Amino acid sequence: MISKLLLSAISLTCWLPAGAGEADVLQVKPGCTEDLVCSFAVTVEHADSGWDHYANKWDVLLTDGTVVASRELLHPHENEQPFTRSLQNVRLPRGTTEVDVRAHDKVHGYGGHTVRVSIP
């Protein structure tokens, strides 16, 4: 019985995707004017494995889930992990005190670690 369970578990793992997992946001450094025009420096980690599977963007969202800006990542960062990229001139609605930042990869989509930051 145990050997059948073990064999089933081993067979199941053979069908699971190997390699890179979901893209994770590790750190976010916001900077904003009094008018809430902001810049964001975002550090992402993902085991990029070539053009078919890499972290291809990150988004800035209001806490209600509305996407206010996206930073496209145009190529894999196989030899640069984690990596930081910035986005400027992000206009936030008056009264915004926090935002969420999430990353996306070409295979898994969203689902990795998201970071919530306070707006200065």
C-alpha cells in the first residue's frame, strides 16, 4: 500500500512544471510629490529561464485592486536576480495612502508575493 502511494506521488511530481516559479516583489521604494505624482523603484525576483518564461511586468494597484500603472519588462533577467526597475510619473488619486505592487510572469501570470507600501 505504501509503495503504491509513493509511486503515485512520484508520478504526480513528474507532471508538475519545473524551473521558474511565480514572480515575487521583494521591495518597493516610493517617492511622491504633494500632488501625488509618484515614482516607484521595485525589486522583483523570479527564476527567469529564457524568453518563454520570465517576469515580464509589475503593476501598481490601489488597495481596491484598480491598476494605476504598469512597468513592462522587455527581456529575461537570467543573470541579474533579484533586479530593480523604476517607473516615474505615476499619478495617484487624491487621498491615496497605500498601494500594492505585484509582479507577473509569462507562464504563471500573477500569484507571487505582493508588497503593500505607504505613500509618503
